[in-house]
Amino acid sequence: MTEEKAKEPYQQALAIKINDKNDFATFELGSNVVTVELLKKAVLSFNNEFYFVCGPHGSGKTHLLEALYQLDSSIKENSFFLDMNTAKNLGSFVLDINLPKLTILDNVDVIAGDDEFELALFALFNRWYDKREGTLIVTSSESFDKIPFNKVDLNTRMSSGIALSLDYLSEKDCISALKKRAEQRGLNFPDKTISFLVRHCNHDMRSLVALLDRLEKAQLEQNRELTIPFVKMVLSIE
């Protein structure tokens, strides 16, 4: 690697893209205020701490991390963001990096059982622990003691950080979050239709956003308004 190449931000060097629509303008806090505010302060100050964030699928972990990454322009220049689902398609070499001021690893539990990735993740943790410089944030859908790593020392590493949780949104908060998403896309999504959709579906923002994608596509194709009967028809809700 040339000296000029080495100076490139990690994200650009590996061509790993972030969803720039996942910012705090569309993130609904719900009952997660303490977790979010603590992480905001951490990334803005690049404090020398490790944070383990646990939350069920669809609770907004990836949205939160991508929003943190985009919180300030100075963060992007000194950070590395990696979803371990993406890492599995690239290879364990992506974890063999000199750690910047902020390292964010999303969904670390998905590499459990893969010895090569577990060793690479363990080595990354050891590099951070040796110096304890910069902020390290990881997320998981399982608590640190429940992740089925073959290398149990990884469970110990996970338990050594500041443990935070991210919870599902309430029905009211889901309605607010979906409304923000619709407004961001320029969709005329009546409040009563949003309320109907949330009441009849899981309070899981990943699933709700996927349904919004389907409705937006159907609306464009059929030139229809997003009424309750139209939503029922598109999503086969009785």
C-alpha cells in the first residue's frame, strides 16, 4: 500500500458504503434516550471506551450506528464502520486494520462459529485493549454471554465494555418514526393510514420500513393514494 493510499479514510479505501438516509433526522428515540445520548457524547469526544450495545432484530441498531457515523464531518475522517454481515462477504482480512479514533462494528454475533472471523475479531479487540485509545462500539442481537462464539475469550472481551441496550419502539413511537420516513421520501402518508399499518404489523422498524418500500413502489406503479383500503390490498391485510 502506498503512503498516499494509507492516508485514505478506511471507509473509502474499502468502498464500504453507509446509508446516508439513516441519520438522526429519521431516528426515533423512544425509550432509548440514555443509550443514544451516551453514544453521541462518546463519538464526538472520541473517548477511550468500549461500548457493547445489545438489541433485538429491528430495534434500530444499524440506523443508530449509521447516524452516529454521520453525526459530524470530523467523525468520518477518523472512523471505521463495518457491518459484520458485509464483512462475511469480503473476508476476515477487513478486520486487520490499524484502529482509528472511532471503530464501529455492527452485528458481531453473526460471525459466531466462524473460527477465522473469531480470531480476526479477537485480534482487533486485543489491539484496542493494548492501547485503549479511541472509541470502540459493537452491536449484537444477543447479550454478550449468549453469543455462541467458539472462542469463549470473545464473550469475556464483550462483557468488559459499557453495556447498553436498545429496545423496540412503542406503537406511538413507531407511528412517529414511520411518519418521518415518509416525509423524507416526499410521500403523502395520512396519519390514519400510518396508524393502521403500525397497529396491524410488528413494532419492528426494519419490517415497517420494508413495508413502506413496498407501498411506495405500488403507489408509483398504480398512481394511487396511500389510503387504508390501498394498504390492505397491497399488503394482503384482511
